[in-house]
Amino acid sequence: MQRSRSSSRQPPGRSREEAAKLGSALEHNIRAMVRRRDREAATAGFQERLAEIITAFTGSMTFVYLHLAAVTFWIGVNTGWLPVMEPWDPSFVILAMTASVEAIFLTSFVLISQNRMAENDDRRADLNLQISLLSEHEVTRLITMVSAITNHLGLSETIGPELDELQKDVDPETVLDEIESSEQSRD
């Protein structure tokens, strides 16, 4: 089913007026982000999707309630509090072993999901860094242009002595080296 062009531009649950307040650039960015996340989800392999499904379920209150019921039943039967059947694990060794094995697998599923999320976060952090560097470069150029216009018009500069510093591009390698040096001297 194909949506009309106007309905695809308007986020669900929002009026046209509310959507228009966002601005076209922001709307475009939001749609691009949603498309990117959809593509990332689509590229996940079967095992990654399975791990995410299991992690989502095991992180839910439904899972907690099911475990609470199962463990309560197990303990009730094996202590004799619930005489619905013969105890099969009176020392709870099987319960402890089952819980340990389950914990190992659940931890693995959580780690698989976290690794995938960390990869996505790293890509987004790289994008944020690139956008920040581009913005810094653009602001530096704007300061240089405004300074040139100010000089051309013969206006006095109100920024002060830091103007020369603001007109210089920041070298990311130098900043990263300085951060690492500061961290090493702190340790």
C-alpha cells in the first residue's frame, strides 16, 4: 500500500501545524535517522535478531513474572508446601544448575545485543564528530567573513583579543593528543 506524498511528510499523531513547526530540515533529518535505523535493523543477521528478541523478552516484567511463578512452584513442590506431585529436587541442586546455565545464556544474549548497539553508537559518535568539526569550520569561516566585513566598513571590533584565536581552525588530532596527554598525567 502506497502512502500519498502529503501523508508521508506528516509524522503520525501530529497535526500539519505541529509538523510544520519542526521545520523542513529537522523533519528531513528525523526521516533520515528513522530510515537509517530501519536499514540497520534490516541488515542484522538471524542470530543478532534472535538475540535482540530474547534480550527484549528477558528484560520484560512478563519474564520476571514467569520466573517468579516457576521458581515459586518449584520451591513449593520440592519443599512439600504444594503437595500436587512428588518432589524431584528436594536439595534444589537442579534449580541452581538450571538458573546458572540460564544466566550464562542470558548474559551471552545481552552481550550480543550490547555489542551491536555499541557498533551503532560508535558510528553515530563518528557522525556527530564529523558534524561538529564541520560546524566548527563553518563558524570559523563566518567569523573571518564578519571580521572582514567589519574591517571593510570601518567598524570597531567588539569581540576583543580572542578574535585571532577564533579565526583559526581547530586541528582534531592536536585536541585528541592534548586530551590523551591530560588523561595520562592525571593517572
